Amino acid sequence: MQSGTPQIEFGAAPLVVGVDEAGRGPLAGPVVAAAVVLGPSCPNGLDDSKRLSSKRRATLDEGIRASCAWAVAVIEPPEIDRINIFAATMQAMTEAVGRLVRLLPGSPQSVLIDGNMTPHGRCDGWCWPARAIVGGDGIEPAISAASIIAKEWRDRLMVEAAATHPHYGWERNKGYGTAEHMEALRLHGPTPLHRRSFAPVAQLSLL
């Protein structure tokens, strides 16, 4: 299941969607975007997912998905290689918001996105009012919630992938270019989950 709408009474308040992504920088695995509308019983303590302990983040992820309207979108490495990571991130955000909006009682008044750019004018299918907020994952609760869901979703995918490709330490590095990961790449070469358009992987593929 890539979306959820618990029994939430949204009331008359304008619908505000928070959006964030996880996985722009790794050498392997997908990029994941999440979109969230906070529910009235959303858990306390929301913050930038990178500032939370793994235990606290997992607890909040469960609480957010149980009490808020949410959706995720996953763009896999072949598509990242085909259109580039920036375009893939914009596409993931667009798909996540589209899935969420289909679950809502109306169109959102605004979509708040972590960073300095939005998919508006950059991605076919984006049709909502959007505002980029630098550092938004630490200051806007809806974006914080999205950052937590995206991070936890992607981490689970990478742990599952590590069972199939055990040499690279993805259960620890989540696909980032750590020394352990780079050494495994040199020894074993890239897998289908590696981003071959990323320089470290592309350079090894040429050897």
C-alpha cells in the first residue's frame, strides 16, 4: 500500500499538503517522495527526519501513517538514469501528491515542499499551488511528516534489497557511497539497483 487515509475529519480548514523526498544522493536504490496532510491526532515531536534517532523516526512514521492522510511514490534507478535525478525527484513528488489528492475531499489550498524548487513548470501533471521552503522539513510539521515517511519507506526498501545483494552493506549505508559500498562496487561491480548515470558507478562500468 502506497497511500492511506485513516478516518480523519478534515473540517473546514484549508487542506495543506507537505512534501519531501529521500534518496537523491545515493549510488543505488530509488528516490522516494511522500506527501502528507496532517490529521488532528498527528503525533507530537515532528522534525526533520535526519535529526531524529532511528527508533524515534520509526515510531513517528507509524503514528503519522495511522493518523494522517499520506501517499508515497517511488522512482527506480533505470528511470533515474533515463531522466536524471532532479527530474526523477520532481516526478516522484508529482506522483505522490497526485495519489494523495485522489484520497482527499477537495483540492489542496497549497503544497509545501522542502527545498528551493517545486515541480511547477518542471513536471507534466503538476497542477497545484506550490511553495518551496528551504529547511522546511525542520520548520513545517506537514513537511516534517513527509520527510519521516519518505526516509522510513526508502530505508525499508534498501534493507530488503540488501538481502538480495548482500555485498554492499545497504542495510547500513542505504545505498550511499560509503567506503564499504565503494569497495564492494570495485570487487563485485554494479547491480541492477545501481544508478549507472552517477559518476562513481559510471566510472567503474568503464573499467
